[in-house]
Amino acid sequence: MPTQQTLLYEGKGKKLFATQNPNEVIAEFKDDLTAFNAQKRSSEDGKGALNCLISSLLFELLAQQGIKSHFIKSLSSTTMLCQKVQIIPIEVVVRNIATGSLSKRLGIEDGLVLPFTLVEFYYKDDALNDPIINDEHCKILGIIDDERDLDFLRDQARKINAILRDFFDQKGLKLVDFKLEFGKNAQGEIILADEISPDSCRLWDKQTNQKLDKDRFRQDLGDLKSAYEEVLRRIQTH
Ligand code: UDP
């Protein structure tokens, strides 16, 4: 990244740089790995490039199916040009199979296929540990201007799940769960933002249930990079 580029924001997984166009930013994917609200940290050379490429391919796939996102085009192995958005501080989590915090919180057996797709909202606030919230909490917190926006987020999340679940299924992968973020662009439109990568999705091999995502880091399973490379290899295979 050229040094004269103005850094607008640095998060756990990405840096955002300004461009000549006030409505566009450059997202740079970092090699840093964090889990459990950044209490666990590491780094893996090449992870940023893998996530950048996987996200670009998935944003392109979604665009072909009518899902608007902030992704404009790839710029380099670790950067993409994106629409500048005001991020809505809600993590929209979609679950097809119970695991992670859902199993822990509600005692649902790990690996149980849910009777229907579950969509949950979490308040994106590190200081509060991203608590789960409902529509009324969103209203009280003033997170959204219009209650109908929450229905729109749920609807988009379900459409995205249907597209990605089918796509991964064809690649021999189970889309267990994933997290989405949305933002408002300059036109006031709510569009998909952030990333869709093995950092934000749980992907299990269909045959073996081998974990090919950030749980390899969370659970100290090792071979994180080769797992992400395997995801990329599969989604690039026609
Ligand atoms: N997730 C994420 N960022 C977060 C929290 C969750 O990308 O800050 C993703 C996570 O990778 C998984 C899904 O959202 O695919 C559901 O995560 P869960 O609530 O089970 O949380 P965890 O077990 O990771 O604490």
C-alpha cells in the first residue's frame, strides 16, 4: 500500500484507505488472526491474501444473483476497491448447523442440523463483547432508522445463505454458519459489506466434517493456511 494513502480505519482484520473518490475506499486484508474478542491473537503469512481472494469471488457470485455489496473490483492480492459505507453496528449471524456460541449458550448438540435457518443479530460493540440483541433492543439503541431495515437485513441474510449454501454444497463443503455486516452507501442504500471468508464463516468438509475455517485457530487445530487454501482451491474449481 503506498505510504501517502490516508488510513481511514484499522480493524482486527482489515485496514481501510481513502481514495481520490470520496465514495470509494481501498480495503486491505491483514494477516492478523484474532478470536474471542481479540483475547487470542496470532498472525499467518498469506492469510490476508487468501481471505481477500475468497471474499472477492463470493461477492462476485452474490452480485450475479442480485445481491448488492460494497465490492467494486480487486486491486491486488490483498486489496479490493469498495464503496464507502457507514457500517450498521449489527453482526448478522446465519446458522444452518448448531455449533459455537449457539451450542454453548442453549445447550444444543454440536453439529445438529437446525430444523430451519436461524438468523440472529449481535450488537457490534467490543467493549460489551458483542451481545445478542433483538429488534426492540435495536430500536432502543437507535441502531437503525427504520424497523423495516431489520426485515431487509434478515431477508438479505436468508437470500445470501441460500446462494452460498448451494454453492459450497457443490464444492463438497457444508456452510455451517457465518457472519455478515451491512452498511449504508452514499445513496443511503443498505448493501452487504465487510468480508465473507473462512474468518467469518464456518465451513466443514461434507464427507469428513473436517473444519476448514477459523475454528482451526480458535481450537488450536493447526494447518489454518492449508485449510483456507483448500477452500479457495474448491471454490475456484468449476
Ligand atoms: N463470527 C464472526 N465474528 C464475530 C463473531 C462470530 O465472524 O465477531 C462468525 C463465526 O466465524 C461463525 C459465526 O459468526 O461463523 C457464528 O459465531 P458464534 O456466534 O458461534 O461465535 P463464536 O463461537 O465464534 O464465539
